[in-house]
Amino acid sequence: MPEMLAHIAEIVAATELPVNADFGNAFADEPEGVSRNVKACTDTGVAGLSVEDATGREANPLYEFSLAVERVRAARKAIDESGTGVLLTARAECYLVNHPEAFRESVRRLQAYVEAGADVLYAPGVTKREEMQGIVSAVAPKPVNVLMGSDTGLRVSDLAEMGVRRISVGSSLARAAWTGFIRAAKEIAESGSFGGFRELVPYGELNGFFQR
């Protein structure tokens, strides 16, 4: 965890924009550890952080319901005691761990996380419009974050109409870049063609983009 905190602090120092930290499971199982580590994360200067209910263990991929709720409550208490006003996002990882009743269990957990003090609710992995809408309605008026990791046919305006308040893209932009890299490299290796370089952004334009 010290390395993670150092990376977070470095990112915070590098920009004037508010930074949200994906803080995993807060690097602890028990509420006491969550509280201690969340407090350490608030000390980095972040504007927000998320705590998830995935254990990282294949046999029991989600924390038991009551423990998961207590973990969010512990994170809330730690933030309140820090006086920083850090935004707390509580994540229900049901979709990502292939829970057999992912939608129903996500709603159950997210509603409980509202009561435990979460500011924002997040069920990464949901892709169906009706389930996104269902989650938004279930925790209203609390804001919901939606992960767009693939082209589902939905647009930003569609999410806004549903009442989604925050959108994440996760690793998708990086994967889009690596997809182009892999396709172009394979084309060179397999056919000797440089066709994968068509319509590339010019070097100078890239430099200008990052300088802005």
C-alpha cells in the first residue's frame, strides 16, 4: 500500500484538477483496517476515493453482505474524522465477479451502502440500459457512476437521460490504443504491410495535445 499511496500523491501533485483514487478493497478485509487505510489515502490530497466489496479471492469473491456494509461505514467514518470532505464511492463488484444474480445483488448492496454513508454508488460491469436505469432509480437521489468499457450503443446523452451522474471508461482508452498497436504490428509481421499506419495523428499534433 505505501507504493500505491505514493503514486496517488504524485498524481495529485501533478494536476490542479480533482483526483479520484481507485482504492481497491482499501487493502484490508476488516473495517478497522479499511478505516486506517482510507485515512492514509485522504492524507494524499485526493478529492475522492472508491472502496469495493471484492475480496480478490476466487472461493469467496465478495465480502459477506454485513461485513461489506461495515467496511463502507468504516470508510465514511474515517473520511468524516479527517475533515477533508473526500467523496466516497462505494462499489458493488457483482457483475465483475459473475454473481448469478448480479443486478439484484448489486441493488441490494448499493442501497445498503447509501445507508452506510456512501456519496456515490457504482456497479462496474453493468451494460444493459434497463439495469443501469434500475440502479439509478434504486439509489436515487444519490449519484451513480457507470463504467463504459465497450461500445454498447449507448451515448453520453443516453446515460444523462437515465440520470447517470458520472461516467468512467476504466482501461478502455488504453486498450483502444493498444488494439491499434497490435493490429498494426500484426499487419507488418504477417503481410509486410504498413496499412495500420493509415490516418495516424501527426507527431506534432500529438505533442500539442499533451502540452495542452
